[in-house]
Amino acid sequence: MIHVGRVPVGGNSPIAVQSMTNTDTRDVETTVAQIMALEDAGCEIIRVAVLDTEAAQAISSIREQITIPLIADIHFDSRLAVSAMENGAQGIRINPGNLGGADKLARVVDAARAYRVPIRVGVNSGSIEKDLLKEHGYPTSENPTALIESAMRNVRLLEALDFEEIKISIKSSDTLTAISGYQQLSKLTDYPLHLGVTEAGGLIAGTVKSSVALGILLHQGIGDTFRISLTRDPVEEIRVCFELLRSLKIRERGPELISCPTCGRTQIDLFSIAEEVERYVQKMEKPIKVAVMGCVVNGPGEAKEADIGLAGGNGVGIIFKKGKLYKKVKEEELLAAFLDELKKIEQNQ
Amino acid sequence: MIHVGRVPVGGNSPIAVQSMTNTDTRDVETTVAQIMALEDAGCEIIRVAVLDTEAAQAISSIREQITIPLIADIHFDSRLAVSAMENGAQGIRINPGNLGGADKLARVVDAARAYRVPIRVGVNSGSIEKDLLKEHGYPTSENPTALIESAMRNVRLLEALDFEEIKISIKSSDTLTAISGYQQLSKLTDYPLHLGVTEAGGLIAGTVKSSVALGILLHQGIGDTFRISLTRDPVEEIRVCFELLRSLKIRERGPELISCPTCGRTQIDLFSIAEEVERYVQKMEKPIKVAVMGCVVNGPGEAKEADIGLAGGNGVGIIFKKGKLYKKVKEEELLAAFLDELKKIEQNQ
């Protein structure tokens, strides 16, 4: 187990949810605003890109204004890594092998030790060393060896300096390579694993790819923290993270909304009711199960496991609790009456 | 293996992609329009709810105007089932145990045999027989027995009539119950399995739950056809279906778009470029890999496996092919130049 600031990662700790800002890190105000939106959504660790000294120095002002731990993402430059830690980064993501030699790596590791900062060795399919590609071939689902060897080579460089506050990621944009890579890696090492599919794509394609790969891995008990990367507002990433954890009953945050896809039986405008209810429950904290069903006939039965639900049709709407009728209301009053009930639950009435 | 119209389901057939209309089936025009939009999106089998005789009769006019096979979804009413088949339904979804007795079931099975129509036994957590709930408890991931027994009891009713053109679904709104239920069912029977998570929810929650459950099952080789149900336009369901199949390399339809999540390094408006490219490739048929990357430095390397990609930053954009620079263009011309290249690929130039 390691700690990123106050957040434990690995062992029996809760799977930690991460995101990364897509702002210019030097623009403190914009970056802080994005991190605060991410905190509200439930993000537990934030990573920022550090491209130059000014960005490394900005970390100090950023940290003053946020509450979750911050990781600096650095490529190639050992001085930026040291500067980021001096300025308060609580984790760094670097690849020890590409910092430009043993001396430079030693300085980074000394700083990490001094500031008690863990290092994520984060390799991906596109950044594998040439000799490993030559020996093992480009990583595939059948043979992800190059990816794993690249990570383990970087890990050994840190271990040689007696540094073991490590977590590892091996990212691929290919779902099956990510799955088999992490499966094999998890057998080779006890370091915490950071899961992710890289360049996953837009909202839907990225959500599907990440849900499949990370779903399979987390279901097998593999992975200690993860990021879902989408070509989108990072707040959406966090929302997908929690839906994923909830679907596997690993962690819950706020209500779960189940709703039927509607069919020829549906006689009310369920899409807009579902959207209104979804908007409301996103602000609730309690992990209750809420159902929005199209028809009175099958709705309550099909959503028996819901703590509270609604079903409409033919002028009369009903509110049900645990599959049993709780209240009948006129259909046009259904949404308002239902939101009232949710409010009561929220206020423990 | 069974056939729904001309679409084979089971054995080594391609995993068939389904959806269900949410229109009033009696409204032929609206229903046909929705089915045609679904066909365009790649839907291979369509299901419609049949609530009354008029809906059953509408099937005949609907079928004249569509090309994919049609399944009638029927609850409780044997006469509707027979009428749906008389009117051209190429599959029916009923639960033999709740048709009201042996005589009625026999009439449905006779019609199914006469019209060569397969029957889906489709049970879900909310519709399990009381005696099975009493004996086995409400289905959970640890003990999905009631769900499986309910399906198998219905299957045995059909087998007793020497009818074996069967597929089975056992739907739950709980991801883990769906996973363990189908895993156990697949060991008990060789009938084709129709996968699905019921009441999965809205676009994101539903996509995540379905991707996790169906991703795990399909990755294990379980499942012959599936529907992803979302409280949304069913065309979105089909899109998610194909993203899921693609992510597991089971089937491909059109280009795969990979794109980076952007970070502090990104100096162009990648979100809108990615959206434009996504819109364009959705109309393409070739299963090429297309990358949209934020930065020239790492982009082409990280997207090495892409057939074609773009990366921007600092006034100059590049187009790369298989990780190698293909063309430099001014950033403001990048999108147009890229779409031109995609067009060339489409036209085999």
C-alpha cells in the first residue's frame, strides 16, 4: 500500500478514483476551478501535466485551494520532477528510464524520499523502449510482454535505489491488450496497479471500452486505482468511474437510478421524467435504488428491488416502495410528488 | 443454432445485435420509421411489443416495409402470440408458463412449428414464479438459482411438446446477478442465449452496466445475441452494441476512433475536432483505426496502431499514417485536410 497525500492506494483500501485536468497548469485559476468541479463529482486524486518550470511552481498555489491530493505528470525532465515535489506535488508520474541517466534519476528519487512522494511508473504502448519492442514485438492481447517488461524495467531502476513507494500502469488503447496485460502484470508484482485504457475516445466509445476493460479487471480483483479517460470534460470521467464501481458493487456514491427502456406499452413521456429524476438524484448522497418505470402493470414488479420508484400510464401514476404500491396520483402530478418523496428520504423523514 | 428469419443465432454465427421499438406498434408509420433508422445503424433483429390484436395485425404491414426480421414481444396472451405469427412475426418472446394452461401453450407451439418461428423464453427477476422465489429466494449474484430455474421450467414446457427452436434470456437489473446467472445458465444448456441487463438506466449508467455485464460474458464466450437497453432513442442502443463488440474484437462496423483525453499539453480545440471526425466516420463502412491526438510530440507515437491520425499544436498540424508523418498543414486547415484523407480512404484512393 502507498499513500498519495492522505489517500491510501493498494492493499484493502477503497479503489481510488482519479482524473486529470486538461487545463494549462500555469493558469492557476482555471485549473483550480476544474479541480473543484472534479472534487464535487467525487474525484479523489487529481493529476496535472507539468510541462515547464512555471507549471511546476504553479502547483504550490493550486494546492492551497484544493483538498484532494495532486499528482504531477512529467515526461523526461528530472528537474521538473524535483521542482514539482518542492512545490507540493503529492505524487509524480514519470518513467525512470527516460530521465536521462542514473544521476538524474537519483536526484528525483532522493526528492521523492524526502517529500514522501510515491512514483507511478506509467508506461504505454506508444512509449515502449525500442529494444523491448525488438525482443518481444509490439504488445498485443496474445503477447503483451513488451508493455510488462517496460514497466518492470522501470520499477527495477527504482528498486535498485531502494525506493518502493511505487504504483504501476501499463496503458494501451486496445481493450484486450489492457486486459491481458494487467492480468499478467498482477501475477508478477504486488505493487498497487493504476488501471486505464489510453486514448479511449469520446463519451460513448470511451465509456464502453473503459467499462469493458476495467470492468473485467476489477471484477477479477485486479486494480487499486483508475482513471477513465474520455475526450470530454473530465467531470464526465468521474461520473463514469462511479457508475463502473457501482455496477460491480465495489463502491457506491449517491442513488442508483434504474429505468426501463420504454416500449409500446409506455403511455407517458418517460425519457423526460427519467432525466428530471436523474438530475435530482445526482445531488443526493444516500446510496438508495430509485426506479423510473413506464408501465403500472409490470413496473413495480420488475423494479421490486428499488427502494422507491414511479410508474405511469393511462392518466394515473403510482409511486411504489420495494415493489408495493405506496401512493396513487394523477399522472401530471407524478413527477412533483415523486421528487417530494425523494426529498423526504434525503431528509430522513 | 436457431434462425430468426434469415438471421442465424447461436453456434458459430456472428453475435446478433438487437433492439426494441418504443413506439406504439399499432402506429405502423412511426414504428416503420424507427425500425428503418435502427436498420441504418446496424440493427439486425427488431422486437416490437404486441399488446392487442390490432398490434398483432399491424405486424403484417410493418414487415412489408422493413428488411430485418421482426420478433413479437407478448405477455400472457396465447391468442396474440398466434395472431402475431399469422401476421408474419419471425420470432416470439413469451413465457410458456404464463399463457394460461397446456391447451393454450399447445396452440402457440403448433403455430410456431407451422410458421417455423423460434420462441425466446425471456424471464426476468421481476417475473419469477412465487414457488421458485419461495424455494430459492430472490435471485442474487451469489444465488441466481430462481432466475435460472424459472427459465428452465419454461424451456421444459416447450421441450415436452417436442419444440426446441428456443433461445433463453434471464434478465436482471443487477449487473452481478446477470453475470453469475448467465455463467451458470451457460453450463446447463446449449440453447442460444440472449443477453441483456434490464432497466439498465440512462445513456451513461446504462452503457456502463451493460458494457460491464455483457463485456464480461462475451469475453468468456457466453452469449449469442444481445440487446443493450437504455432509456433513450433505441438507435443509441445499437451504437453502444457495436462499440461493445468492437472493444472485444468480436465484430467491427465502420472505423474505430481513438482520441486522447487532452491535457495541459493540448494547444488546439481537440473536443470539437474529435466531434467533427466522429460525425464523419460514423458514416464510413471500412473498419479502419482513426486517431485524433492533442499533441504533435507524443500523438503519432501513442497512436502508432492507427491507420490514419491527426495531431495539432502550436500553429502546425500533422496528419500521420501508422505512426509516421504523412503531411504537415496549417492548423486551421487540419480538419479539412484530414477529412479529405478519410474520403480518399473511403474511395479506395
